Amino acid sequence: MLRKLTVDQINDWFTIGKTVTNVELLGLPPAFPAEAAREEALRPDAAPGDAPVVQAQVPGPVVATAPARPASASGRSLSQRSSEMEYINKYRQLEAQELDMYGQDQPPSGPESNSVVIIHGATGSGKSTQLPQYILDHYAQRSAFCNIVVTQPRKIGASSIARWISKERSWTLGGLVGYQVGLEKIATEDTRLIYMTTGVLLQKIVSAKSLMEFTHVFIDEVHERTEEMDFLLLVVRKLLRTNSRFVKVILMSATINCKEFADYFAVPVQNKMNPAYVFEVEGKPHTIEEYYLNDLGHIYHSGLPPYRLEEPVITKDVYEVAVSLIQMFDDLDMKESGNKVHFSGSSKSDCLALVEAFRVAELYEELKNRISQFNMFVDPRHPVLDQEHPYKQRFILQVVLAGAFYPNYFTFGQPDEEMAVRELAGKDPKTTVVLKHIPPYGFLYYKQLQSLFRQCGQVKSIVFDGAKVNVDFQKQTVDPMQVSFNTLDRPRTVADLLLTVDVTEVVEVGHFWGYRIDERNAELLKKLTAEINRLELVPLPVHPHPDLVCLAPFTDYNKESYFRAQILYVSGNSAEVFFVDYGNRSHVDLDLLREIPCQLLELPFQALEFKICKMRPSAKSLICGEHWSGGANGRFASLVSGCPLLVKVFSVVHSVLHVDVYQYSGVQDAVNIRDVLIREGHAELAEESYESKQSYEALKGFFAKSVESVPDASMSSPMKDDEKHLIRILLESFASNRLGAPNCKAVLHGPFNPYELKCHSLTRISKFRCVWIEKESINSVVISDSPADLHQRMLVAASLSVNETGSTMLLRETSLMPHIPGLPALLSMLFAPVMELRVGRDGKCYTGVLCGLGWNSTTEAPILPEHDIELAFDVCFTVEDIVEVDPKLVMEQADQEGSRGKNTSLYQLHRPVVLSP
């Protein structure tokens, strides 16, 4: 779309680091094409083929120049005006061609020749957004005045469409396009396209007793026969036949009865009524199916009570049906959504999301045809036996993107783990967010905060700490019981804490659920199962919902028994449940769930969640899988299934046991599963987190105390339970509406997470600039999942812009590279035209690299040195590694005298080393 250019926008087009001091637009803006055409007709010597030129003065090296004659103070040359007119005409011709391509008439032709036009088109065809813009462009091209109003039945519709159009055209909201809803008006005297609610327009024209304020009146969703809509149509029809004959009225809807409205707005022509003009937009509306409460038996299995007309109330059962329907709609949205997150998968790349989106579109075929002209072909055949092929292809694309967008490389700072743990007050960073600037007596706003975050997930707890509040969300799985070490035969040291477990479910490599199978626990679970199946079980008294603890059936060895379970989510007539004593999941019909007796809730849940400590995926696993490769997943499953495991507890973090896991058959020595995965290349050693180390030290102190002095950690304190109940009652009382209606707003800071990573540039000129990632990006917020890992992680940006002062950068279309140690340095060396390696003081290893764009062979001056990248290696690079980056790399071996007698096999690299083309 045509728009006026600003200094900031032109500044973004030039090399980062250069500042545009002056912008001169050669040629008049497209607001007066008729005047330009008249002046052009007076100059036969004008050159119609000239293109509009934008000229900018940029200090420093010249990037690009465009010859142009300076404009005089009084105006521009007529030849330049003509070239601009030619550009505008070509632009409009392209729009007309697009319309002809779909077999549609040009929309402005209808309203121009008819007083009333009825537009019938499917939802999403562009009635509300595109048609008013066509009218606006049509009048701008003719340099004619227009003032367009578009009505929407709802406030959010009017404001959101206006914002969308202003964003699409890069206009300021309230300038050419604006909106007015209720008492809020974002518009000026220059606004030519305004969106407003039906009621606002009705009040305007009733007060003015005329439509002459507007040239075009669009009334959208006319099928919604509300009182305001009916009155508006009545008044508009009356004014069209009296004092507003020259105003154009356009009625729009997806389900309108065109004949009725055409007859209602018929115009008298030659002693007969001529129906309004009907414009059909191709496309079918969405099919609508009607369902009644009697049809929802699969949602509410217990049946609904009979409805009594004399008591028009909404019962609790009907509310539960509404909740179930909303959950089902959410599930459908998640399955059918084709947004950027869906297409990106686990690649964490905006660019790869677009590539994956093209795979399901016709454009993918067009791209294949284009690259075939360069003898490049996409092989449709994939290795049948190689299940890791898609992940390898994804990594290759990520590397190609890194090469294409050099040197737009960025890395992240490391979070302060100790400070983050203190900030979260021991809460799980994966489920907790922090808000600041809470007003005094923040607990009064408990209900408001809970409602604010309800759309993000189920809020588990809200903890107030002065002007800060921590909001903790419910996990997607259940919280296991707090490990009660007093049930064990107490060892004297933490190193002696061993458990014998059976694995029931593998989450990923090194992460699994299980339960203890020692003699005492086995007897306990056996008695519990026998007691459950001896009872006479009854159906659930309430509709099943997430987090409800109940009894669910499970078939083992062809025998079905009931066990304690917790509902994870409900979908249709089934639910996924988690068996809280064993750790496995299952899908169960809602009709088979049973109520759990109160006495069976007294025993703590016996399922335990485990993670192998001091282990992380290897580079091979990261490249060949989502987080772990298919080979690593298969190998781990084979190691932990089918036999009891011996686990040694290292720490307990957020109810998850971090352990060493051993295979022990009694015949041979115990085999450490972590050592097996590392030896086979699936994993590598890693540091434990600060929280895990803290827990380890706490466990050491715990077992150092005498057994008699340690209280029973599994017993709940009645006093604490009473305090919690009292606090909950007080919070509900304070947060109720009895305190009166709110009369002011409090602006909170957040939500944020202390483990959120801050991005900074690797180039010299942008190293100290503040870096932001656009909010539409997949990587707009990056949270560290391994804060103890000090290796650098790399982000690549396809485009970026700098603000006017040069202090802040905005990154667009970003790609987060896999967290592979040494990858940022490797990619920088791979794609840099010139690099200079740094050697340690002892001359035995490389410590870093300086990557640049080279130098001028004549003046020996560096080329754009502000874009140099200097990196310190966080892994060991040998000579063979450096040479493998490029086999054509030319190196000079260090002479023995220069090395001062040191026996070294490194190469002298203090002079620049050039990668030959």
C-alpha cells in the first residue's frame, strides 16, 4: 500500500551503525495526481520512464548512490511527478488485475452508480476490512473528497478492525483511520475512514438529522436484527429519500436475505420501484449445525434435570455442561490451529515456520519450480529406515539461515541462579510468574489476579510478598507426594539412600515415573488395591473435571481392578487419568469413573517422579531429535524397562527426585545408566542446577541428625491446616465485591520470570545496545531451561532495525539455534569472509576468534570494522577442527624460534587468515 516515508523508516534500510541525517523525497506525494497530470501535459519534454528516487545523506563509506537532480525550493520537476504518477497507475493496475484474477468486478463501481448496495459474502471474504479501503483508494486516486463510516455491532470489532488496518498500512491509528466506541474516540479531523458501533452512528445521525457528514455509510452485520440495527436502517432509509440523496449506503452480511433488503431499500425510478443493487462475493459461508441439550448426552453422562418454565434459573449442572463445551472448543482450536507456533514445531524458528507452512500450500510447488531452473531439485524420497531424517534436514536449514543472515548473530547472558531462586521463593520456575508494583494490601486483589490469569491456565496459588506477587500455575501432571524419608530404614549418609523402583512411564530420556517395590511398599499397595476392590463403588456425584481425585479402572494381566487416579483433562466422553500410586496414564470412559471414599485419601500418593542427575543431551541427540534423538529414546527405554532399578537419591527439586540410576540383576555389578548413555554418544556430563546443589546440601544435613530428633515429614499439622483454611476464608472475604466498585486502576509490572534470558549482539557496534525481539516472534520470550549450563546459545535474526538514537535494536524473524556447545563460534568461523584466531599464552590451545569482512588490499583499511565479531571459545578447538571448517584454509606453521623453544603443534595465527573463495 502507498504511504508516506519517515526518516526513521528510511534509516532502517541502511547498514546498521549509519545515521541518516537528511531525507529528500524527489517527486510530489500522491495526494494531488490530477494537478501533476495537468502540469505534465504542459511539458512535452518530460521523461515518463524515470523512477522515483529516495536520496539520503549517510556519513561514512558510501553504500549505494542514486543520481538525482536536486529539487528546488518551490517544487519538483514535472518529469519526476510524471514518473510518480506512472508508479501509482501501475500499482492500481496490479490491484485491478488481482481482482480480475478472481473473476470479480472492481468493488468501487457498485456504490458509484447506485445509491444503496447490498454486499453478500462469506465470513472472511474482506467485506469489513478491504471494501472500505478500496473506496478510500479509489477517491484518493481521483483526488476527490470522501468520508467513510463503517458500523460494527460490537465495540471490540470496531476497535480491532481499525487497529488492523492501521497496522497493515503503517498508518498512525487516529490519522486516516480511526474508531469511536462508547465514550472512546480515536480519530481526528483528518480521519477519512472511521469504524464505530451501531449505536454511536444512530445517535450521530439522529442528532444531525442528516447523513451528509459522510460520503459512504457501511452497515455491517445487518442480519443482526437488534433494536439499534432496526432503528438505524429505518432512519437511514428515511434520510436517503429526503435530505441525503447523494450519500452512498452499503449493507453487508454473510447470511443476509438479499431480496428482502433490496426491496426495502428500493429507489423510485421512472414511476416504479427499483430494488437495491446486490453484489455477490464468491465463497460459501460456514455450515451451521444446531444442537440441543438432549443431544449432549456424550458430554454430560449423568443427564440433566428437567427444565421448569416457572423457575427460569441456570442450574449448576448446566454450568458444568458449558464448561465442558468450552474445554472441547479449546481442544479443537489447538488441533486445528495453523499458527506460527504450530508450524515451527520444536525448531524455535520463525523462518522455518514459514517453510513448513509452505509445505501445505501451493507456494511450495512454485518454489520447487523456481529452484529447478538452477538445477536444484527437492528429492521427495526420504530414507525409510532413518526416522531422524526430518530433524537432520531441519538442522541443515538452520545452518543455512545462519549463513544467509551473517552477521546478525546474538547470544544471551546467564541468569543469576541464586537471585532467581530467592525471587521465586522456592516455586517451580516452569510454572511460576512474578508481578511487581502491587498496591499496598495486595491480598485484597486476590480474586482479580486469579481472574486475570485464568485464561493462561489453572492458578494453583498466589503468594504476596510486599510489592511483589508470585503466581503459581497447576502442572500438566499431578504433584507427587513429598518424599517421606522417615518411612525408610534411615541411613547415616545421603550416599546410602537407595531405592528399588519399577518404571511405569518414560517422559523422555532420563525423566520417568515409577513406584517403590521394596517389601514394605509392595505390601502397602497390595492392601490398598484389595480394600478398593472390596468396596461397593458408586458413580461420581459431580461432573468429571481436571484435578478431581477418583477411582479409575486399569487392566493388568487380563484382570481389571480399580486404583486411585487423578483426572488430567476431559475430552468428550472420555478422560485421561493419572494413577497416583504407580505413575502411569490411561484413557478411561467417563461412565467407568467412580467416587473415592474419604478414608482412601488419607494415605499419601505413592508415585514418584525421577530425573537422572548430571546429564544433558549430546550434540548428536539435539540435532537428530526434538530434545533427544530417536536412538537415545529407544536405548533409554530398553535400559529401564523390564527389570527393577536401583536409584541413589542426589537431591529433591520441586518434588522431583534427581537420582543416579543403576541396573542391578544380582549376578553382575550394577551398571550406571548415565555412563552407558554417555559412552554411546547419546548424552554428556552436565552441572546440576543451583537448586539441586542446595537440596543436596540440605539432605546431607538432614541425614546427619539423629533419627529420633527428626519429625515425621509426612504427617500434616492440624494447626497449619486450620491456618490455611482461615487465610483462604479471609482472602475470599476481602476479595469479594462487598468492598464496592473499583474507582481506580493499578498498573502492574510483569509478568516475568527470573530465568528469562536477555539478548545482546555479537557485533562490535551493537554489543552495548539494548536488544528486543518483536512480540510476534516465537522467541519473543526465552526462558533458560538449563541455567547451570554456561555454554553460549545463539540467536539469528533475518532482519533488524535501530531506533533514532541508536540505543535499541528490534529483531524480526528470529531463529534460536540448538544449544550445542561451541556452535556460535563454529558458525561464525564458517561464514565469516576473514577470521583471525587467538592463541593462549601457553601456545597450546586456541582461545577465541575475530571474524570480519576483510580489508582493502590497497589502503589496508578494514572493511566495516564495526561489524566484526569477536568470540571467546567455550570449548576446545584443535588445529584439525579449525581446518575442517574450510579445507581451503591457508595457515602458516609457527617457526621454532618464534615459539621460544616450546614444543607446540599449533599454527601461528596472529596475522589475519583469509578463507580463499
